[in-house]
Amino acid sequence: MAYIFQQALNALQLGSIYALIALGYTMVYGILTMINFAHGDLFMVGAFFCFIIAVYLHLSFIPTLLLSMMGVAFLGVVIERFAYKPLRNAPRVSAIITALGVGLFLENFTLALSPYPKHIPPLLTNVTWTVGSLSLSSLQMIVIVLSLCLMLILDFIVRHTKAGMAMRAISWDKTVVPLMGVSVNKIISLTFAIGTGLGGAAGVMYGLAYPVIDPYMGIMVGWKAFICAVVGGIGNIRGAMIGGFILGGVEIMVAAFLPSTYRDFVAFTLLLILLIVRPYGILGKPHPQKV
Amino acid sequence: MTKIDILLSVRSLSISYDSIKAVDDISFEVARGEIVTLIGANGAGKSSILRAVSGLIPYTGSIAYAGKDLMNIAADQIVAAGIAHVPEGRGIFGNLTVLENLKLACWQRRDKAKIAADLEHVFELFPRLRERTKQLGGMLSGGEQQMLAVGRALMTDTPMLLLDEPSMGLSPVLVREIFKIIQEINQAGKTILLVEQNANMSLHIAHQGYVLETGRIVLSGAGKELTGSPRVKEAYLGG
């Protein structure tokens, strides 16, 4: 029983990181109907920002997290402005190929600067509490609680603020939004800032949980988070969160009960079956016909 | 001679899509406080003119609002300049509630008290919207969506409204209701540029009318004068 609970905590930790990254994919898709395939690499950049800030600026955890998020958010906005915006009216496939190119650029730029894996210093002293046969790690708790807080804040922004309303309006019909006096460019920039900022936060937390980082760490995690977004229903914010926790749960449970090499194989098989049953994802809907 | 206060002035406006000219060297004016209508058959270029005024599509020529040239002004800033646009097909955000649709139109406003008063005014004009504030825009009927689209334009609190085919797809009863409300809004002080295929109804309420045929103005005059004109019929039949 304690073993299962322990694994559930691990699943929550991994799932919340997937969920944070998946949110970036789904938010960008929601407003631009494009997949930002550089997003996984922005997650990697978040981990490297964390490394740089912790090692060279000697800042503590919270300022490191905030600065890394801001840095990645800024990078995301710049990428959108210079790489994606000129292609806004081009076929979507051009934008997607550009995104893949931006991802390769980020990987190789980081590789040029840092050819060897880096080790993020422990920013938090990890305390382990033992309750019966159960061990609770403070680090794990912080990752889970912080991720959940970020997701709640995002959910609130999207559902209850004017900016969130504008984002939802753009996802429905971008052409009418300017007639409301809303600058579509500003809202798209804001969406990129928030989406990539969350990816950056995920990079920091991933770096805390698994401290050895390298320029290619974003590829597999990025693909998995993208799949989470699709499974949850691409474009749907709560769907991305659910997708993240499902994949985290499946991966941890497979590794707990089967040989760990089966992990990705079983996880992806289950996700494929889920998509066959629900092709639009768990919370996704077939795109409504606009009359 | 009294000086007429021109609010919107369009000079030598031409609009092309790829190599096809949709609007060809059109000039007209809208005086403050009037309803001006552009009528013509499908494809005459009416909607393109409104889209150009709103800054949604590129054009040549000049469009000036209250003496200010609108050429390089972004669409969202044209709302700030004073023009609201009810687009063809209504443009309701189906994933937003009725109230959210109305509130989004207040994006550039900071006058909270006036916003609340204007919202109350919209609900008085369209009582059905009040009953449906929490419903998603996509769940409304065509007529309700049209009311919401006009209500939304009113919530921008701009002096001028561009209305693109408000009668489209509505039953005759609803068409009469919408036109009555357009007249009321005008009498309350809004200047209106109305684009319509329904020539009789729009000429009936308009102070000034322009008849368009394949991108050109072929006839203009006071609304009432044009109502019986055989030339109007020809424009529709392509004669």
C-alpha cells in the first residue's frame, strides 16, 4: 500500500512537469493552430538558465525560478516575433518546419556553449520525512505544489481575466478580435510569454529533480509533453493538465511493476489506444463549423 | 449654406484581391448623425469597403475619419479612433458567453460606471440577451447572434458603427426589428454606415444611399429618392 502511495507521488511529480510543458504546446496551438516544436528545447533552456543563475549569480531557489521563467518567456516572445510572425499567413506546415528549425538551433547553440552535461547545484536542502514505511521528500512536495499553483494561476487567468478572454476569443476567430479594439499581436506575445514561461518553470523543476542537464534533454520530454497535449485535446488547457498527469502516472506505474525498459513502449501504446477511442483527445471537441 | 459635418470621408478607394479589382475608385461621405447605406448585389464590393475602413485589408486611396487619415492605423486602433464594425456573418465568439462577448468589446475602455450603464442600455434594447448572459455565444439563434453583434458594437462606445448585412439570414419579422433598432441607435446619436442587400429596407431608413455595381458607384441620392428608382433594380439584376 505504502509502495503504491509512494509511486503515486512520483507520478504526480513527473506528471506535473509534463503538464506544465504540455500547457505551452496547447496554448500556442489554441491561438495560432500551430505546434511550436521548439517548445521542448525552451524547456531545456529553462534548465540551463537555472544552472547559470544558480552557479554564477548564486541566487536562491525562488529568484532563480522567477528569473529563469522570465528569461525563457522573453526568449519565447522573441522567437514568435522574428521566426513565426512573418509566417502567420503562410501554410501551417511552413510554420511547423520553422519551429523544428528553431528547436535545432536552440539545441546546437546550447551544445556549442556547453558541450558537456552540467550539474545543477542543490538549490533546496532536501528533507526526507519518514511516515511509517513511507518517505516524503520535501523536494518532491515543492515540485508538485508549485506546479499545481502555476496551473491554478493559469486556469484563473484564462477563465477569469480580460486577457484570458481575449486569448479564448482569438482561438475561436482571430479575424474578428481586432474589431473589439484588441491587439491580436499583443495577445499572441502574451500567450507565448506565459506558455514558454511555464515551460521554463518545468525546466527548473526538472533540473531540481534530475540535476544532470544536457542540450538534448528537451527532445524526448518535449515529444512526450506534446503527446500529453494531444491526448488531453490539443488547444484545451485543462486537457493538457490531465494529459500530463495521465502520462506521468502510466510511466511511473509501468516502471514500478514491469521492467523499466517497457516504460515508453507501454505508455505510448496506451496513449495510441486512447486516441483511437477519442481521436480529439479527452477534453477536445471536433472543431465546430463556423456559419 | 450650412456646413455639413462630414464624419467619414472615402476618396478614390480601390481594393484588389490578387489581380481582381473588388472596389474601383469609389468616393463617398458619411455626415455625422446620418445613416448612409451602400446597397448592391452579392459581390459588388460592399463588405470590402467596410473591411478597408476598419483596417482589416490593404487599399489605395484615402479614408479619413473626423479629419484623421486612417491609412496606417492598425485595426484595433481604429476602434480607439471611433469606429465599431459588425462584421459579415456577425463574428460572435461561440466559445465565450454572451456577457464575455459584450465585455471583450470594452477592451479599450476604463470608464467603469459608463460601461455598466451601456450594458444596461444594450439589455434594454435586446431583452433576450439579458436572459442569456451566461450562455455561450455559439448556442444563440441567428437573430440573437445578430443582436449580440450589434450590442457588442455599442459596447465599444464609438460614435460610428459599420453594419455589414445585419438582415442576413433573418426572418422578415426579425429583419424589421433589427432595422427599427438601427434607427433607434441612430436617433440616439450614432452615425451609421450600413451595407445591405435588402435595398428596400435600408433605403427606407437611410438619409443617403449609394448603389454599387461590380465595384463602382452607379447611383447615389437621398434614401427616399432612391426607393422607387428603376436604376436600383437594374443594379441588382446586373443591367
